[in-house]
Amino acid sequence: GKWVYTFGDGKAEGRANMRDLLGGKGANLAEMANLGLPVPPGFTIPTSVCTYFYANGKTYPKELQAQVERALEHVGKLTGKKFGDPKNPLLVSVRSGARASMPGMMDTVLNLGLNDETVEALAEKSGDRRFAYDSYRRFITMYSDVVLGFEHHHFEEILDAYKDAKGFTLDTDLDADDWVDLVGQYKDAVARETGEDFPQDPHAQLWGAIGAVFSSWMNARAMTYRRLHDIPESWGTAVNVQAMVFGNMGETSATGVAFTRNPSTGESRLYGEFLINAQGEDVVAGIRTPQDITEYARIESGSDKPSMEMAMPDAFKELTRIYTLLEKHYRDMQDMEFTIEQGKLWMLQTRGGKRTAKAALRIAVELANEGLINRQDAVTRIEPGSLDQLLHPTIDPNAKRDVIATGLPASPGAASGEIVFSSDEAAKLHADGRKVILVRIETSPEDIHGMHASEGILTTRGGMTSHAAVVARGMGKPCVSGCGAIRVDYGRGTMMIGSRTFKAGDIITIDGGTGQVLAGKMPMIEPELSGDFNTLMGWADEVRKLKVRVNADTPVDARTAIKFGAEGIGLCRTEHMFFEDTRIRTVREMILAEDEQSRRAALAKLLPMQRADFVELFEIMKGLPVTVRLLDPPLHEFLPHSQAEIEEVARAMNADPRRLADRARELAEFNPMLGFRGCRLAIAYPEIAEMQARAIFEAAVEAEKRTGEQVGLEVMVPLIATRAEFDLVKARIDATAQAVNRETGSDLKYQVGTMIELPRACLMAGDVAESAEFFSFGTNDLTQTTFGISRDDAASFLGTYIEKGIFTVDPFVSVDRDGVGELVKIGVDRGRKTRPNLKVGICGEHGGDPASVAFCHEVGLNYVSCSPYRVPIARLAAAQAAL
Ligand code: ADP
Ligand code: MG
Ligand code: MG
């Protein structure tokens, strides 16, 4: 087998596209060598050796040792040195490198090959004894730390004690003799603590380091990181062994990192830092303040230390040549590591640079405009989910944070406000123009008005798909959910975290992007949708096939969504209107009504309110399709629950609290999700559906009169399991439409369709499509009913399921292709067999999840519908799915 891949001197056995085998670092070192760039020669031991290592009781393939020896000789030849030679030693670095960059793996060991003999040779050849011993002490420190498990801080303590004794403050105060002295002390400490002398044999050092890299693949840190980032264990890591170049050889040497473009703004200018007379990670370690690379950055930062452009003009010119070449070659912004040894620049790493969403947009658009990539490439360069960062205000990254607790990052954006513990209080303070954060143990549909009135929502219970999280995302409000460290005491009006107590009225900030809860008001940065955003979204729109609609219940939602490019409303949940202001009282009257007649009386009061809502929505949507769903939740959700609330409501309604309590008890269900809801309400109380249909049609007539534009009206019946249910409700709707047409002399165009959200409806789709003119897959309910898992109760075991690998992702976040997806496919196929032009969409949380959007594209849906703030994400995901 081939277990070693060499690089250096303008050629390499590997290439950039061999990253699976060579790891990211190894593949790119090979690529740079092939490009003729100055890369210190070396070789990569591929990931296949890591796989072998774990499959064979931590042993190596038998040819490995000989292949490594040969490669070392080759590197020695290229550098004119010899590994282990006491007079002319080759020194190397040992670097780990997985396919994906992975913190948690073994740190790099530099200067390997140094021992008591070779250090003297290094001193002699360089003519700089201080440099040689500085290198040696670095090597002992790194090797002990990562290979022998003798931690860094031991050496720091020795160094501090030494400096104190000598009256030194800076490392630069130490001269060659001091380092010689310290190296002795370091070695003594290692021998004392580990029971063995520090290894002097360079080959033993090398194999120790190689073994440490492979072993670190299975350390706890790496395993945790892999779990969090879905990196398979089977990938393994590669090991890179590379000839050392020295940035610590005095004032003409340096080490640095640079990005070909600014990673936070995307500005097309070299951006980076370097340190003179330093090695390895000194730049990022923050031991000394690094210097700017370019002169313009130095001027901007006001630093009095010279830029690399001024201090090392030749190396700077070379870096400029190389970065330009690398960016052209990789056709993307690069993140590079380099070292300058006595004026000569060496490249040590390059990779696609991490960047903010804002920078990613600018870079993609500019690369396309520069002709380096085409527009479709640009569209694929942006992670759809990352757009979320751009659409909400965020905390100023430079502000000091007093984090009091951390929960789940349930809905992005950040907000500050006074703590309130009830939704009514939130609404009241909001009406007075105050900004509030609603803090609840959990929320329910009764909190909608409070959530609307708040800047953000904090709950101590519930997961990423809890009521609070879903509704907040829908509203585009920040939410931190499941913040279990906080104890809320509604009675006292306090919340406690450890020993800290906050009262109602105290100001806090929540960061829904990180899950942090912070004390006090934080400075915010407002989102700005730049020209780049619009440009890129325009390119995305050119290629996507799926339409993107919005789930919008209010004019505010609808306007936001139009701004974000929504092409219609895919789901308008009429019941959300029932909670607005004082309407809930009328709704309750309707529910408490003892007979049809009094129910109709209450409905008659609701009619004008619903109609007014629809008129406004239809006007905003200007002829775009609007899907209005009839009442869906169980009536019980509209009633008060606790005794105190019941009494309060009864008083306000002038009703008998006992009767209210009785009715609430009557309506209570063991399983509301599978209970008296959806079309079942319309079938038992047709007058409710009739009122809603009338409000819809009258509003359409009114809106058409005002705008002169025909409303794209779609009336949707929820939760059907049989065609008969649908037919019954549709008959009522049609009859109402005819009545309104007659009364107003209009000729309304509309369609009646259904939600497909029960497995039976998927199976019977062929039958249902005989009557239904469109389908909208309600994948939230379809997921609940397919798995038999209630979303509201899943939090207690979903985590365990994901931990144990039963679910790789939460099926309420990303559609389960295998099961739920199969039902969707069946539904689409059977539906279209009956009615070839059947319009099919999806509404619900999945509509804004990029992986689910890709699924919807694959199965040929016409549109996805999602919450307003996810509309751009869905547009981009739909475009990527089409490419
Ligand atoms: P990481 O994966 O953490 O970035 P690297 O393997 O890139 O670790 O090593 C960190 C740093 O060590 C590099 O940026 C470089 O400064 C230094 N380094 C690694 N190999 C060499 C070498 N052969 N010569 C000089 N410096 C090196
Ligand atoms: Mg690196
Ligand atoms: Mg539903």
C-alpha cells in the first residue's frame, strides 16, 4: 500500500481534490507545491493509516516505517539536511489535519528533532545560540504537552519563577544562557513528573508525535466536536510532517496569518497580522500584539508599529503575488498561514476562509463580478441558514457581555427590555410605549398578544420546537428557550439564577442567536440588507423552480414577507386573529353559547373583525395567492385554565364562573392534538366555517373594489382524513361564496383545497383530489402523526434520541425523508394522478429549513411556505436545490 505522499520543490504526489485521503491541510500543501509556491518540503501520512490504526489495535501498516524513512531522506535531500544528524539536523513540524478543520485534535509540534546535540548544531549553523535554545524550549514544551501529557502550565510556572528571580518581565529579556538554563530545568521537570527522561532520539520523537496525532482522533474533545458538527468518526485524520522554517531567527524573520479578503466585511483587500521574530501560533496566542500586514490597515488602526508592507517590502510583495494567485486558483477567499525566515517567505497553509454572512455575500457577488466564478457558483457559495444573521439586530460584538445564563438559541436576533412575567402586563406596558422581554416558564396560544407586544421571549422550559420557539420564529422575534438555570417565581415577580435575582422591570437582553441572557441593555447593530444581498437573491430567483410563500397571519407579517420577496401567503392561520385585543372575549362567548342561535349571534360580532383583517391582508398581497385556513385548534385553547383566570374572565364577560369552568372542563381533552379540532370543528359547528367563509369572501369583494386587482383566493380546510369530510365543508364554502356573489353582484374566483397532514389523507390523496383543488402539506402535524410523537411532549426524550443516534436530526426541524417524506411523495403522486394540475405546497416549520426545501424541490412541489424571516433562506435554498 501507499502510506506516504510527499510534497515540495514544485511538485507533490497529492492534489487539492484529495482531501478525503490527505486531509484539508495536506491536500492544500500538495496543491501549493504543485503550483510552484514556496512550501517547505514534507509528506502526508493519509487518513487511511488512521483507519488502519483503529482497525488493527493501534498498530501501523508494516510498510509505513520504511516509507516514512524514505520520505524523510527525500525531504533531507531537498533541504540539504538530514533528520537526526548531529551536525546538520533536519527539523520538522508534525501537524494533524482532518478533512474538515477540527479543533480538539492534537496541537502542532514544532522543531521536532532537537535534542542536546542537535540544538548545538542549530546554534552553530545559525550563529544564534539564543534562537537555537528558544526553539528547543518551545519544542520541549509542545512535545511534553501534546505527546507526554505534561501540561503547558508547568513550564510557565518554571519560567515565571525564573523571571522573578532574575528581575525580568518580558521573554525578550532572557538571553541565550537563560534559555540554556531553562531548557535544563524543563527537562528535569519532565523526568521528575513523568518518570522518564525527555526523549533524545529524533526517531522516537517523531513516532511519538505521529502516534499522538492518531490517538487524538479519539480524545474526548475531538469526539464532542464531531458529534456537534456531524463529522463521521470513520473519516480519520491525516498527519503532516514538514521541514521547519524559522520565523524566530531575528528581526528579518516573522510569522503571520492573512486572509485574501476581509473576513468580517468581505472588503477585497488583504487582511492580516504578523509578528516579527516569532514562531507558530504566537500571533493568535496573544503573547505580543501583532502588527498589521498592509500599510493602509496600519493607518486605520493607528498602530505605531510598522506594517509588513513597510518593514519587509520584499516578503510583502511576494505575499501579494501569492495571495492573488491562490485566490484565482481556488476561486475563493483564502485564509493563509506563512512564515518568513531571514527575509524569505514560506507558505504553510491555505484554506477557504471562514467569514460572516455579510462578508460571504459581498465576496460571492464580487467574485462573480470579477469573473472568477459565475452567478450560479455565487448562489451556491452562501449557506442559506446564515442569512438569518443578516435579518435581525445583533449585539455589538465589541460590547462587554454580562452573561447571566444560557438557554437554547431558539429564534435569532437580540433584544433588550424590561422583564415582564405575564402577557397581559407585556401588552399593557407595550401600549405605554415601553420595551419588554416576556419571561415565562413556557408559553401557550394565550400568550400570543404578549409575545406580539414584547421585544423578545425568554422561557425556562421547552426546546427548539416549543410553542415559544415556533411562534417567536414566525414573528421574527428573538427567543431564548429552555433556559433551565433560571427559576421564575410568578408570585413574587422575580427570576433567580444562582445567587442573582432579577425583578419585573429590571432590564435584560436576550441573544437568540447564541442563547445568552445578559444583564442590562446592550448596544445593538441594526441589520441592513445591502445591495449585495439583493443582487445575490436576484441571481437565486433566476434559477429556482419552487415558489416561496409566507406563513402570515397579520398585516405586519405580510408586509415583512413582501419586503423579503414572498410570492404569496401559503398559510394564514385565522385563529391567531382571535387572540387580538378584546376579540378573545367574543370568541369565548361563541364557545360558551348553548345553542346554535346564540353561537350565531356571537359569530355575527366576530364577522366584521375577521373581514377587516382579511381586507387588509388581501390589499397588501395585491393579487398574489393567499391561502386562508379555517379554524384549526381545539376550542379549549381559547378558554382560561386556572381558577383565578376563569373568575377574571367570567367577571369581564358578565358570566357565571361555574358555567365557564364547566364548559372548560367539558372541552378539555386527553389528546387535544388528536381531538376536536381542524375540519372536525367545521363539521360539528358549520356556522363557524360559514362565518369565516363569509368574512373571507366579503373581504375579497371589498379588496378587489379597492385595488382593482383580483385576489388570489385559496380557502383551505385543515386536518381531513377522508374525502367526505372535505366535501361537506367545501359545500358550505361554495354555498357561502354563491350567497356573497349574489348579494354583491360579483363573480369571485377562488379555489378550495385542503391541508394534507394525516397519513390517511396522504394515502387517500387520489380520492381527495377529486374535490380538492390544491394540497398543502402540513408537515408539522404529519410528522407528529406519522411518528406518533406529540411535538409538545417530545422535548423530554428527543435529546436522548438524537444522542443515541436514533434520530440524526430533529424531525420537527428537518423533514424525515424516509418516512414522512415517503408519505408526501405518495400524496403528491396520487393527487396529481387524479388532477394533473393540482397545486401542491408545504406550510409549517419545514418550509424554511434548507434541507427540507431541497426535498420539496425534488418531489416537485409548486411552493414552500415559511415564516417571514425565513423567506430569503427558502429562496436561496430553493435556488441551490435547482442547481
Ligand atoms: P492548526 O491546524 O492549528 O492551524 P498548524 O499545523 O497549521 O496548526 O500549525 C500551526 C502553526 O505552526 C502554523 O500556522 C505555522 O505558523 C507553524 N508551523 C507549522 N509547521 C511549520 C513549519 N514546518 N515551519 C514553521 N512553522 C510551522
Ligand atoms: Mg494552521
Ligand atoms: Mg396542522
